[in-house]
Amino acid sequence: MATPLEKWVEEASRLTKPERIVWCDGSEAENQRIIGEMLEQSDSVTLNEKTYPNCYLHRSSPNDVARTEHLTFICSRTKDDAGPTNNWMDPGAAKYKLGALLDGAMRGRTMYAVPYIMGPANSPISKAGIEVTDSPYVVANMRIMARMGKVAMDRIGSSSDFVPGLHSTGDLDPTRRYIAHFPEERLIWSVGSGYGGNALLGKKCFALRIASVMAREQGWMAEHMLILGLEAPDGKVTYMGAAFPSACGKTNLAMMVSTLENQGYRVWTVGDDIAWMKIANDGYLHAINPEAGFFGVAPGTGMKTNRNVMGALRHNTIFTNVAMTPEREPWWEGINGAPTAGLINWKNEAWDPSKGTAAHPNARSTVPAHQSPSISPRWEAAEGVPISAFIFGGRRARVAPLVYESFNWQHGVFVGATMASETTAAATGNVGIVRRDPMAMVPFCGYNMADYFGHWLAMGKRIPHPPKIFHVNWFRKSPDGKFLWPGYGENVRVLKWILERVEGRGTAHETPIGYVPARGALTLDGMSIAPAVVDDLMRVDPEDWEQELIDIKEFFQKFADRLPRELHVEHENLSRRLAPTGVAR
Ligand code: OXD
Ligand code: MN
């Protein structure tokens, strides 16, 4: 008798009509075969086998270089359940529309059936899925990003406890591209894109959009957060989850090379993008990284800024849309100085400055997590790691200070719910526009965000030892447009203050928006930064915040009556705290 898994694959093949079906077992021999198939397609090449063994460069179609949020849909029964921040399609209409595109889409092609687990194979927090796809590039990436093949088959067995996902690259025409989620059915259909989050269905589609729905129903959390452990001089490691919008440095923060290592502060990586968290018996929220690899943004990362990331991707890595040197090594802006002669750009053309950047700004590397020199010894712990702090952050040239701490959980939820950031190249659309991106989940929340805020508020009441909530901004600029803070490894100084606050030590100064480090509380030794610049970094400018209040109010109006009352209360509280004094430090 066919299992539910086999039945589902059979159904998907009846629709897409592939020439053959290959069930993936996850073995190395199979991986080499799949990579061979990827290389047969003219869009992928082998990199220098001596300096980058087992590394490949894939060039995606130039119209398919980032997640396409305007083509991403939540197909819940009612539009209101998807909420004002999601695109919605009626589930029946979506099945009809995408069904027509998927009908026969794999004719003459191979359908790969990829069973996978999100999370460590032995963790009770993990969940299983299956992706069927006609792209060998997707299979090779899924093998790095999830535990796939036999281990997942064994877990699923004859149960129906898996999230199915159907993916076909179709003809890559953006007018026929849709990424559709059916939250009530826990189903994903994606057609017309071969790129990252649109096509690796375990990542954004399952681990965030579908999982966020499951988490709310089942009383846990699925968040767009990196997970790191900060080791202190006494050897104790404190774990933190941090949510930043796409391409704001999550991978860099998760794999940070600490500049305070000589003082005994060191960062361990548990995850760089997604956290699944449950309340454990010890009363702490415990987090696992559902992924097994990192799909990080390459540009801006080099030996000088992050040797951990660079060390991780020297073997077994798939690069997407980076440039290539004459020595067939990957290259991108920020890797190591100026571009060299003979560079081939991401579009496979001889590069010259008139052609723009050599690597696409959203170029990526897909690398097994365990290859990171900073990988935490507990990154695959079945019970997850206990989270002591949540950090929200965005890219703000003004307004948000380098770091501040919320007054309590409810205020922290307000801080997360009002996060804003300048847009980046991770999604198609304008870059550099300030947009509200609560908890960095706007592109990834599978249901109405008003209910999502309600879920956060409810979780706060249920967690006996809730994480303290902070906000950071590495990207504040001076009036002449220069970054005030060096970022990268120096960010450990901010993490150190956060740790001290968690432990009830670090000193703070109360402002209307929360606590900022008191003068002298941030460890700055070994760093040349003028005290005036530190003051600028911490400044809470009343005019900026008055404007912020107006913008937040406008944003909240989108959710009408569905917005939890507590967030209105926090808005009023902030407004009251800003009003009397005219603030600042
Ligand atoms: C990602 C994203 O790829 O957030 O992680 O876009
Ligand atoms: Mn992300």
C-alpha cells in the first residue's frame, strides 16, 4: 500500500507529468550525480578544484535574482486571515491558476522527490517536509540546507505528518511566477522561479510562512532570527535570538569574529536565519535552527570583515550569482580590495566598471553549517538552546540608537512590531526605502500580523523566564552620510552590554524609548571612537521620534480593530514619555 508521502508525490506527478521520478536518498554518490546534472545545464560551472574543492557557481536567470514578494501569496480561506501585509489569493482560485501553469510543467524533465527534516533529526522541535522539484540546483541546495533523503524517509515512514511542497522552475517568466502557500492545508506550490527563498521550499515557505501558522496554533514560535551564543570569560555561554530584515547582516552577526576575544568574549553560531522555539521544562524558551546550512549574502563579506564566513565557504559550497576570477575563484565586492583584470561578472560577461557590480548585490553562498569555524558545539542539540535575549534591528540612517533595551515584554513586542528598515537587494523592488518590517517577518508571516502580535503577547505570559528584548542599529549615519559605528566584529561590544543587562549588571540610562547604555557602560577599549560619536550613536532625537510616532500610527491603522489593544497602549505610553521633556540624553 502506498504511504501518504508516496501518494502525494504520485499526485504531484500526475499534475506535472515528468518523464521520470527520482527519490533522493541524500547519499554522497547521489549528490555527485545531481551536481553532474546541474552542470549539464549551461548555468552552472565548477570552480577552482584546488583552492575551492567541490564548489560550484550557479548563474540564475537575470530576471530571477531575489525573492519576489509581490508574487508571493498566502491562500487562506479568507483575505482577512492573510492580513494587510500579505498578498492573498482565494485557495480555489490559486489552485486553478497555478494548476494551469503546473499542468505538464515537468514534461521531458526529471522530478526529484526530496524528503527532508527541518531541524536536527532527533529533535522533538523538528518537522518533516517533502519538496518535489525539477531543478537539480534546488536539490543540491536542499541537501546543504536541510537533512534530506533517507533520514527524512525514516522519520516520515507511513505517517502524514509532513508539509508537502511542489516546485517547478516553469519557464522562468516573471509573469508566470507564483509562490503560493495554503496555510489551512499546510501546502506550498511554487512555479516560475529557481531562486533561493522562492525555490528552496524548506526555508522561507515552510520554516517561516507555514511554520508560523503551526506555531501559533500549537503554542510555539517560528521566527526570522539568527541564534548565537556569547561566551563570557568564565566560559558560560548565553544564547540570543536576533531578527533583522533580509540582507542586514544576520549571517555576519551569527558568525561574528569578536574583537573582544582577548577579553574572553567569543560568538558561537547556532543559526543564521530562522529559529523555532518552544517553552522547555526549565521555563526558558528553547531554540533550534531548523536549517542545516547557510544561504548567506556574499557581497560585503571578506577576510577583513569576517574570516569565519570566509573560512566556511572554501569547500562544498554552491555560489549563486557571484563573479569569477581568471583563476576560477569566486569574487564579489568587499571580498578583498579592487576587482582584478579578467573578472567574469555574474551574468557571465567580461566585467568592466560600466557593467555595474561584478557580483549581483544579492549573490549568495550555500554552505553546510558545520563548516563554520564558529559553529556552536550545541548547534544540533535536540532540546535546543535556552534563549536569554531577543534582539531586533534594522538599517536606519537616523532615529534608532546603537542599542536600547525595552522596559518589559509588552513594550518589547511594541519595539518589534514597529521595527523599520531601509530595503535591500534581498527582494526585488526599490532599495533604500524605509519600510515597517515587524520582527523582520513581514515577508514571512503566514497569517494576519495583528494575530501574530497577539501570539507574541500571549507567549510572553506563558514563558516563565522570557528573554529580555533589545533593539540595535549598526547602520546609523552622520549628517554627512558616514556610518558612525564600524559594525562587524565590533558589534560584540553591544552583545556584551546586552549580556550584562541580562545578568542584571550593565548600567543604563533611561530614555523615553527604553534603556540605552550609560556613559562608559559600553566597553570601548582598543577602539578609536570619539566620545561625541558615541553620544551621537545613543542619541534619542525627539523630532525623529515624533515623526516615528506618526508613522507607527499610520502603520497600525492597516490592522484596524484586529490590532491588539496592548500595542495602542504602548503607542500612547511612548507618546506620553516623549511629550513632557523633549528628551535626548
Ligand atoms: C534570506 C532572506 O534569504 O531573508 O534569508 O531573504
Ligand atoms: Mn532571511
